[in-house]
Amino acid sequence: MLSDILLVLLGLVIGAVLGFFLARFATKKYMKKNPPINEKMIEAMMSSMGRKPSQKQVRQVMNQMTKNM
């Protein structure tokens, strides 16, 4: 009886850990393939703030964003 409960709890813990890592892997893969923001969006955002960004500035912002993902 006690061993059955322990096996069920062990199965739940292993399933939760595996599920977490699989979901994390899938999310990272999806975000790398389909980034939520691109260079044109960054350029439009900077332009709306009243400044014309150079290509170097846009690349720097993109690199910072992809580095933090």
C-alpha cells in the first residue's frame, strides 16, 4: 500500500520534471524560429519616439534582445 503511493508520487514528480523541460525546449525552439520582434519593428518603435535609428543601433538592440532570450 505504501509502496504504491510512493510509486505514484515518484511518477508524478518525474512526469512534471520531464514535462517542464520538454515545454521549455519547445518554447525556445519556437521563439528562435519565430521571434516576437524583428528589425523593422524596432526601427518603427525608435522612429515613433522621434529619432531616426541607424542600422548599427537597430542591430545592437536586436542582439541584446536575442542574447536575453
